[in-house]
Amino acid sequence: MYVGCVVEKCASDELFRRRLHPYTKGLISAIPVPNIHLKREQTIMQGELTSPVEPKPGCRFVNRCPHAKERCRTENPVLEEVLPAHFVACHYVREINQL
């Protein structure tokens, strides 16, 4: 969930195995690992936070998403089943994840 909107919904084991939304990827990559020798790629989220009080039209993650395009600024993505029992709200989820 990001600023009051569900961005990805699936079973927890599926989410940790295969995250598809850019926000979920960044969120999971920020979880500390108790092994200092294990190298992990961390996604650092940058950009302006969306106001939860007066959100603008479009995707609420648009200002922080590295894949955002003009459509994301004007059209709110709907939660859709991308894989069996795996729902994502992102216009470009298939393109981003090569599905």
C-alpha cells in the first residue's frame, strides 16, 4: 500500500519471491540482512512524496517511480491480475518486469 492505495496484492511468500511493483521492490530491498558478507542490490527511492491529504490525479507513486511516463501523471492505475492471484496497480508492470 502506498499513500492509501493498494499497489500490489498477493500471498506473502509470492511477494517475497516475485515483487512486481516498483514501490514493493524498493520497500523489500530496504529490509536489513543480518549477514554483512551478503551483497544485495538496494533500490533507493528518490523524489517527492505525494500528499495523502490532497493527492493529484494519476498514480500516487509517480514522483518517486523511475519508470513513470506521462500516462502515470494523469491516469490512476487500477489493480489488475498480472500473474495468477498476483494483482498490481501499475500501467507499465508488464513492460518493467518483461511479462
